[in-house]
Amino acid sequence: MLILGASLCIQLSAALVKGLFDPVGTVGVSGLRMAVAAVVLLALTRPAPHGRPRREWAGILLYGVAMAGMNVLFYNAVATLPLGIAVTLEFLGPFAVAVLGTRTRWQVVFPLAALTGVALISDPTGGLTGSGLAWGLGAAVAFGGYTLLAGVVGRASTGFSGLALSVTVGALLLAPFSVTGAPRVPGAEGWLLLAASGVVGVALAFSLTYTATRLTSPRVTGTLLAVDPAMGALVGALVLDERLTPAVALGVVLVVLSGAAVTWLAGARAERTR
């Protein structure tokens, strides 16, 4: 339930602010929502910046950079692609990380199935553009780094303090764009959407995922995160009135199933090794 809630929060928050991309800019929207999330998390956790070893700070800083990059690249993809396609491309990042954990030869069928899914998503009638593909694959690289660093920061920090500091790092990196984008936010309604997106899509969503990982394991959490592309397609259809062609919808399903299978098998192998 925590992972499904986090996935819904992330996709819904992206749909809420898509209308602000033109007046504010994708980087400005990303920076402002992260600033809201940083304020909320800092107020709730009040992390102590002193007394942390350099290695922990290195993880926090890199995690913040990955967050900022992932948000900016993903929102640029959302600006030019249907939400379901953008989320599917972004999910290829943690999927690639999971593939590295598989060793059995027959398991190559899952990456091949995922590549088939991406080929179906590339259907010209499905709404994929060259720039959207580039942004989506860039978001995938950032999401892959985010996936690797999440465990590092989670193990090194107590509670939500590492998460709060990492979100703050991301907000500070995007601060110049937030400052220039703030005057272009269209009135109180625009600020309300940004605030809701920051609280729901960053602070709440990341906290839910973090809590789920502590309750179960990265293996189970990573497997369930494969629902993201399907959730993105569903939210895009219900909130943004975006429709996917049958071929693209099949591609999304292939990526979801392949990602879940690969993540589960990679986690099982890691557990056997321990």
C-alpha cells in the first residue's frame, strides 16, 4: 500500500503541474516543488548537519544531485510525451540496475522483453518524439543513480534526516531557476498546485518509499516500483485525457512485467549470497 501510494503521489503531482511548464519552465517547476518539499521535510525532521562523517555527506550530496537531475529530466520528458510513456522510459534506469544483479542465462529473456516494449513505445503514432526520448533516457540514467544512492543514504542516516538533507541539496542546486521562475507562477492557483506537488510528489512520496523499504526489503520495494509506468498511463488517461495506442499500451505492460521479474530475481540472488 505504501508503494502504490507513493507511485500515485508521484504521477499525480506530475499531472498537476504539467500546465505550469509553459509559464514557469520545467526547471523552474522542478526547483520550486523541491524547495517546498525541503521546507516541509526540514521542519518535520530538523536534521543536525554537524557530526556527520564525510562519507555520509558524500552520499547525501550525490543523492541530492541525482534527485535534482531526475526531476528536471523527467519533467522535460513529461512536457513533450504522454505521462505513461515518460514514466516507462524513466523506469528503464532502475530496471538496468536490477539487470546487473541477474546472472542466469535464461533471465536474458526479461531485458529482451523490455527492449521489445520500448520498441513498441517508439511507435510514431503513440506520441514519442526524438527530444522526448532523449529526455526520458536521461531521466532513466538519473533514476538509476537515485536507486543506487537511496540505499547508501538510508543505511548511513537515521530516520528521515538523510532524505531531508538530500532534498535540500537538490532544492539549492535548482534555486537559481526557482528564483527566476517564481515571478512567472500564475497567481494563487499556480502556487497552490506547486505546493501540493512538492508536498505530495516529493516529501510524501519519497517518505512512503523510504518507509516501505524499511518495513520489507529493497527487493520487494523495487519489484513493486515496477507499477510506476502503469500508474503513469492510468493517471495520464484520467487526469490529462491522454490516450495510448494499443501497441504503446502493450509496450508499457512488457516493461512493467519485465522490470518486476528482473528486480525480484536480482533481489533473490542477493539474499542467497548473504
